Amino acid sequence: MIGRIVRPADFERVLSAPQRSRSAHFAIHHVSGEPQASRPSGLSTGDAPLIPVLSPELSTASAPSLGALVDESGASGPSGPSGHWLGLVVPKRHAKRAVTRNLIKRQARAAMARHLATLPAGLWVVRLRAPFDRAQFLSPASETLREAAHAEMDTLFDRAIRQPLPADGGGRLRPRARSKA
């Protein structure tokens, strides 16, 4: 099962790592590990904060104990994903229509599922880095666009699998120096 990356801190951590693979339209970033815990460190997964009771006369019973929060149930651990988490960055500036963004996201999830057995565990982010040519792909959800995204995603994940992991310190990319104008 593939988990979802939802916390901004996790996206920042993965996107700050060097690109694992890149194509004309997409880039893949990878970091080994797990998403950050979403509960404060003082609480265990079985403990849940109680609902604060503002006034005793407002309630006829004591506040009930809550189970795990909906957003956190199955986020990690034995009942959660098996060490693979996927995050998707598909900005509106590169894919104006929601139909196109959703198509790209579906293709990325399907490509990750196809390559799951050979991918190293950790957090993976697929990022759309350039728009598809609107003159070539007239319809936002055309079959040709779906096939092009499918083929490019497969190539992208194949390259990411074959490439060795970058070194922690020496493999990082340096930001480009900007000229002052």
C-alpha cells in the first residue's frame, strides 16, 4: 500500500533533496525514512486528548475519550503503509485545468504502484516541472495526453530505480547564483 504525504514539512524535506530522476515534464525526489509524526511527542498512538469541558453544567456526563484522529488513523505503523509514501506537486501554472491535473496525478499514482516492488522505501515526490504543449494535446484529458504521461512516468520511475541514491552531504545540488541586475 502506498501512503500519502500530506504535511508541508514532509514535502519541504523531500523537495530539498536532489532530484532522483528528471524528464521533460516531471521530476522525482526521494528521501528515505518516514513522514514526521503528526502527534505531539508526549502522546502515544493509543492516547488521545480529551475534549475540554468548559462548564460542568453544560454537560451531564464526563467527556468521552477519543480514539485516533481521522487524519492520523493508519498514517504509519503496523496498520499503515509498507514504507512507501507518495506526494504529488502539480501546480496550476503548468496544468491550468483540473481535468489535466487529476489525470497527471492518477498516472503518477499508477506508475508508483507498478514500480512499488523495485522502489526503495521512503518518501517520494513527483513534481510537474513544465506544462504539456496545448497545441499538441488539444483536449485536457485526451487519450494522447494520458499515453504521453503514462510513458514519461514509466521512464522516470525506471531511471529513479536504476540510479544509485545520492550521497547525504556531497550529492546535494547547489542553488544557482543569481546575477544582480
